[in-house]
Amino acid sequence: MAVPLSPRNQHRFSVAVVGLGSIGGVAAACLAEADRHEVIACTRAPLERLTLEREDGATMRMLEFPLRSLADPAAAKPVDWVLLCTKTHQTESAAAWLARLCTPQTRVAALQNGIDHVARVGPLTNGATVLPVIVYYNGERLAPDRVRMRQAGKYDLVVADDASGRAFAKLLDGTGLRILISDDFTTLLWRKLLINAIANPITALTLQRQAVLRRPDIQELCHAILAEAIAVARANGARVAEDEASRSIATLMTFSGELGTSMYFDRLAGRRMEVEALTGAIVAAGERHGIATPVNRALLALLRAVNDAAGKAG
């Protein structure tokens, strides 16, 4: 179900955003624009302002907001909410922040890719409740204090239909972010992973934006990747459709060919890519269920090799 706005006099929470990259920067800027909560950005270096470029019809609006930031975890205090927006392989690097920000009363919204949010994040949060969040908007970090947001699809964020999911939707009232509360979150989580499983590796390995996915030979490769991933998704309890592969590819065809992916941007910047939470997660889940994934294994080997080279360069 879509979420109606609640009254404007809602309780003002303290919200820490950890990871001010493409996803976290957009989330922090949208919260700052709504000005309903105390927003704290946890960053590597102090920032005083944050600029958001946001689509408004056919034009791009530029919005600038003052921003309270902390660059030292030792200066952090417990908050009501944490938005964890690091890449999955950077989760451990956020441990010092989470140790200071979280108590058992804190809720941690994990705006991350992958399928194992609670297992990955939970041990670092001092008993806080961890809430997985599916992110659909396309964010691009243009500078440490500047991000661009493009909407992709009917919704920007999806949460499970439970107490924490509904509380998160209420937290974001007034931000302009479109939130879906779903009673079949597992299926939607895997559907997002299926899209990521083709868009991210292919754009990263070809060093091309999503226009490359329109090539017939690339679409043939996409079907092979998805045939394996869909079998794994079903084994994990996702209620995916018989024509799920065609649906996933059709969804990507609705996005602008100018959009990049997180892996594409990371490879361009010479950073390590989010390999294990995407292609790696499919291969690992296939192993658990005895499902062969040779095409995804081949992609994983290539992506790991690129990652190893990036690690040596760094």
C-alpha cells in the first residue's frame, strides 16, 4: 500500500545518516528539505551544506540545504533513527558510528543492496532494530556536498508491512520520497536483486551506462543470468512470476539509458564494487540450495578480478 501523509505536527526525531554517497546524500537532502527532524550526517570530513539536484518534470531543480555533520564517531550520541547508506562491503567500516549512535531503542534502516540486511548489520547495532529498505531511486554523487536524484519506477523506497516499516514511512512524510509498504517484502527484495544482477555487472564490465542493456546480444546474456537467479529466488521463498526474466528486462527498458549503476560509478572512480552482495549473493544462495549458477559464477570471477585490481591500486 502507498502511504498517506500524516499530520505536520508529528514528533521530531533525531536521524543520523551514515554514508553520504549517492543513496545517503539523497536521503539526507530530502530529510533536510522537509525539515521535520534533526538530521545529522556522519561523514569522513565536515560539511556545512548539501546540494540536491532533483528532477521536476522535464527540468532538474537545484536545492541547497544547511547540514549538520560529524566527522568523528567519538562525537556521536544515541539517536532515534539511523539510516545506514554505505555499500554492503563497507558495513564493517560503519561499526564505530553504529556503536555510538545505537541503543536498543534505536531503529536502523539499512538502505543497502542484497538480501541479508539483518544478519549483516544487526551484530553492530547494540541491540537496535534493523529494518531492510529497498531503494529504487537512482542517486549519483557529484561531489562530497552534491548529489543528483532521478526517480526510476512508481516508488522510491519499499519496506515491509510491519511496525518498523510503517514507522519508517511516517518518518519520511513530507520528503517527497514515494514509499510502498509491502506484505510480500521477500519477493520484492529478490526482484530488486534480479534487476541489480544484470544492470550492475554489465554496466561495470562494459563501462557503459544502461543504454548498453538495449543491445540484443546483451539482452540474451541478461536472460541467461536471470534464468539462474530466478531459480535461486524461488528456492529462497520469493514468489516470482513465470515470465519474471522478461519483466525484469522490461522494467530496465523503462529507465533512461543515461542512468548509471552503483557498480558502474564505483569502477569509473577506481573504487571496489559491491560484488558480493549482488552476484555473489546469488551464487552463494545457489550453493546453499544445490542450484547451479555457471553464468553468474563467470560474472563473479570477472568482477572479483576487477575488484582485486582496484584494491591494489588503492
